[in-house]
Amino acid sequence: MSISTRARLRMEWGLATSACVLTTILVMLCLQPPIDSTAFAGDSVQPPLGGISVMTLTTGQGPDARPTECAYVLDTRGARLFVYAVESVGGTRTMQLRTVESIPALFRSARPR
């Protein structure tokens, strides 16, 4: 084999390998499920670096079509829990702050004495 043939084969092999790697990456990207930004009751959202977490839950009250919901906001930086109620009044949905609690105080009060 001459040097030019070896160089050509090495280049063809490199292109073939690159094509296989690129195809694998594209197939894997296509297999990823789409990111859905919809949140349902019971879902929680937490930023990757911490700070504030949000969780929504139904309270079990209200009609099945539009149950009453609560939103719980956990602020780990300030160690506080905020509880909001989502109320429907005349077709308009509003959020009302129900309580703000200190997380250390909640754990102290929950401890058996």
C-alpha cells in the first residue's frame, strides 16, 4: 500500500467514525421526551441550586371539575413555608396567602416532648 492510499483510508475511516458518532447523537436527541411545562396538582418544582420549591395539592374540597387547590412555597434560604389557597370567586381564580410559618418552629412543635 502506498502512503497516499493509507492517508486516504485513514481519512475515510475518520469520516465514517464521525458520521457514526453524529448519527448516534442525533438518534439519542430524538429519543428524549419533550419537556412539558405544565404543572398539575401534586407536582413539585425545584430549582437545581435550591432556594425556593413550589408544590400544589388539591384540598379534597370543592366540585370534582374544579377542586380547591393550595400552593405550598418552601423558601430554604429564609427557612419559611408559605401556604396559599387558590380560590374561585365568580369565575375568577385568585391566590390568597393563608399562613407563613417558620420551618424550625414547625419541627420543634412536631417533636414529641
